[in-house]
Amino acid sequence: MSLLNRQIICSAEPGTGLPKHIIGNVIVRSDDNSEHLYIDGAADGGSPIYVGITKSRGSQSNKLPIEPGDILGGLQVYARVKAGDSLGYCHEETPLHGSIMFRASTDTTDVLSTELLLAVNSRDGLQVKLVLDSHGHLNVSGNIKTGELQITDEEVLADQPVKFVKAIYEDVEYAIPLYSIREKLS
């Protein structure tokens, strides 16, 4: 394991007496590139192991609150597509291929709510394809498939007074009507 161009600083976390580790822009790799980064631990009572990300604005000496719509953190996946010697992110050699991110709500009255975003890469570039908000709403860009049923957002039978979308079940295409809801159920 090598830590390149950075120093690990250990000191007491203020007010706790617990150690604090500060690591910035660290690359961990093995000589044969076969190792993975693992976090392994044991705790009394079966406590879970977390990787924490704390997002704030400002600087380390003046941390400020987040604002609505801020990306809070996540996981980004890069893949080598061109031979080279870059150790980390290099757009030509190792472009971003996918990301799982957490974003603060864009609602200015509720910055505690978050959204989970899943972005994947295609020939058109990295695009968010799935958003799960704090209310449990799932927004998907594209078709939805579960088992043998696939529901698309492709409109069919356009000349009808009701909108129809295409659904596929066991390789047979169907038109599903989308009726408007006019009455509220009590």
C-alpha cells in the first residue's frame, strides 16, 4: 500500500480525546493492481461499520451550513479506457463511468431532507437516471421493468382521446391507457 503525496495526520478530536485522522487526496494501490480497499472491523453488540462523509461549505477553519441542492457526497466509479500511467482520475485515460450521490433537498425550508441519485454513463455522457427522494418517490429516466413486465414512457395510439403508453409482457406489446383522475376518494 502506498500513500502518494499526502501525510496522514493523527491528533485528538476536540472535546472527545478520540483520535482524528485527516487524509486528503490519497491513492491506495497494490504493486499488481489486484487489491481492493476493504474496511473490516469487529465491535461489541454487532455495531455496524460506517464510512462517514461530512459536507459543509466554507473552509476547515470556518465551516458553514450546506445550502439547498448541494451535492453532499457519494461514490464515483472510473474505468480505464486508454493505456497510460495516470494514478487517479484522468479524463482521457480513466473517465467517470458512474456515480451514486446524495443531494440536499432543493426545498429551501427543508435542507435536512435528502435525495439519492444514481448516474450512469452512456455515449451521451454521465446522466442521472434514478432519483429517490425523502418522501419515497422514485423518479426513473427510461423504462421500468419488473420480471416479465416492462412499462415504457413511449406514447402509442396518439389519435385517441386518452393517452396510451407501451407496455411489454412476455414479449407481447400492449397499449396501456393513462386516464386522468377527476375525483378524490374519501
